[in-house]
Amino acid sequence: MRIVLLGAPGSGKGTQSQRLVERVHIPQISTGDLLRSAVSRGTELGRQAREAMEGGRLVDDSLVLGMIRERVAEPDTRRGFILDGFPRNLAQAHALDHLLEAIKRPLDAVVQLEVDYRELVRRISGRRTCADCGRVFNLLTSPPGTTLCPKTGHAHRLIQRPDDNEATVAERLRVYDEKTRPLIDFYRARGLLRVIDAEGDVDAVTRRLSKVLGMPALRAPVRKKPAAARKVLKKTAASRKVAPKNTLRKKTAARTVRRSAPAKRASTATRGKRR
């Protein structure tokens, strides 16, 4: 299953990507993560990306595509992958299309997560990122709760990205409308587009996503009880079973015979004395 998740900033792409990763065990490919990893590892693509970023320039699409090509060649992507945050415009979509065709791994579906813009403003202002593992949470819709950071083993250190405040949301949505929204028609023309309502309860959105991807609805895991507990339950259940009517009649008759037997013996002895 090879998927692209589309949607405006704050539409829940990151949250739903993480749920898909846990559900179907295919990796989420984030271009931001790829860039950071390449730079930290000092690869050739990472060196070129660092030069662009340090020079205040945008990283070329060709560099990003090169990183995606390397990533999808890794063994854990054999069963599929989830692209989150790419493509962002028509030029990138065309380039991605050619890349995946060349390696014979075309997309299976593109899902557009639709959310009202007023709700997006509310969501984005509540979004936080763990400074250590990079996982994204939302104080309103998906708070971290008691989960621990997999890198530190402690509570997540939540920070707010500079562009996740209300002052910058309007501009980000304007850029999304101009650059990214045209991808909806691009993928619709290729028969890949699925659209879901991404508002409301996060679990409900996950169910809608599962449905359009042809996946069974999510169910709570069934936890098996320990063997000792199962034996106790079986004994309890057995003791509560109602015996059949015939059995009850036999038991009742047997009790009646036992009770009447002594009385008969006594009467016989009395008759002997009288004789």
C-alpha cells in the first residue's frame, strides 16, 4: 500500500500517518525527517541540502526526490509507505509520478483530509512537537497523555513551532490554496483521489480513512486472560449451568426414596413385635 496524505496545515496528516504506521506496519516518509537525517549523517545529498539551507535557499526538488528514491529503496518499504508533506505543488507531483513509475512502485491512493479553515486555525494554535523524538501532538485533539518519549524514556518535551501560531496561519493557508490544493484535481484525474471529512473525533477520522483505503474498521485489541483466571472462570461457569429437568426429577425421586426408607424399616420392626 503506497499512499499520499494531502491536507492543509493542521488537517491531521501527521496524526493519521502515525496511526497507519502502527496499524499496517509500513513507514511514514516525511521530507522534513529525510532532510534532517541526511544532514546529520553527512551524505552527499545531505551536504548539498545543508549548503542550500545555510545559504537561505529552498532545497531543490531534485535533492528531495533523490532522498525519497533512496528511502523507498530500503527494505522496510517493500510492503508500502506513507508520504506525508510531499508533494506540495504540481511540479513535485509530476516529478514524484515519474520517479515512482521508473522504479515500478506507483501510488495506490491519495487521500485528501478536508477541514474547515476556522477549525484549522484552532488546531494549529494547539499543536506541539516533542523536541526529542519529533512526534506531533495537539493539546486539543490528541494530547500526549501518559505516553513517554521513545528516545529519552521520559515525558515528551513539548515545543511550539514558530509557524504554528495564529499570526502565521492565514499566510500558510493562502500558500496551501495557491500551491497545494491544485493537487486534488491532479490526482482525481488519475483516479487515485479519496476525500474524507477530517473533522471531529480522531478515532472517527481514522475509521473514515480506513474505509476509503479498503481496510477493516479499527477494533480494540482482545486481551487474553491468564490461564489460571480462565480455569476459575470455567469452573464458575460450570457451577452456574442449570441441570436438565430430567436430571432434577431423578435427583428429587432419589431423595424421596432415601427419606422414606427408614420409616419403612421402622414399621416392619414394629409389626414383628406385635406378632
